[in-house]
Amino acid sequence: MLDTSSPLINRKNSVLGNTSTRAFHNLSATLSLLPFSMNPDIWIGLSGLQQATVQKLVLQQQDWLNNWHDWWHSTLQLSKANTTSKLFEQGFNLTARMVQIWGDQVVDMAELQENFEVNYGYWASQYLPHNAQPTTPPFTQTLLPSNASKTKRKESETAQVA
């Protein structure tokens, strides 16, 4: 039987609980905004939030494509291995790099989703009825940075080891 009192399980439950709570609050805020859906400021602000999210997604995709392009060029180095040990070493390094790129992609998407949820909650709170004058928040700026630079750094470290 699984020990549910472990710190790891408690932390996982806490994180998932926070995500669920944030989703519930965003749903509640969205429903509260429905009566004000004819307000053009709401649509302008939402459009800015969506635009910032799409820009961030495009940057992430460019980073992912660059990482996979670099990985593919690294596979060409396998033909330069002149011993079995070097061939295995380079093969395992490529496999580890592939897993790292996939992991970074998953983390980047989770960060983007969380970032959007937090920003949406803030944006929606600016328009809720308890605020006298709605203001358009500055969501035309880029969202938080991703792990793309971390991936590049790890790739250069892997290249130095090989």
C-alpha cells in the first residue's frame, strides 16, 4: 500500500489543489463577467492576453525546433566514433539529450499554461463588479521566460562532455 503521508505526495497534492483552486476561481470570474460581455474594454484586454500567450508559444516553438535541429546535427557525429566505447557514449548522450528536450518541452508548456491561468485571473479581477472603473491591464508584454535558455545551456554542457 502507498504511504500517503510522504512529503512528495503531500507536495503533489498541494500543487494539484492550487491548480484546481485557480481553475475554479477563473471559472467563477468568467461567469461573473458574462453580464459585462458587451463592454469593449473586456474584449480588448482579453485579446491582449491571448496575443501575449500566442507570442510566447511561438517563441517556445522556435526554441524547440532549434533544439531538435541541433540534436539532429549531433546525430551526424555518431559516424565519427572510431571505437565501440565512443559509439555507445555518443549514443547514450544523444538519447539523454532527446529525453531532456522532451522534458523541457513539457515543462515549458506547463509553465505557459500556469502563467496564462494566473494572468487570466488577474485580468478578470480587474473587470469584476467590485471595481468601479475597469482598466485595461498591460498584457501586451511578453509572458514569463521559458526554460529554453536552460535547454541551450544543458546542450552546450553535454557537447563539452562528449
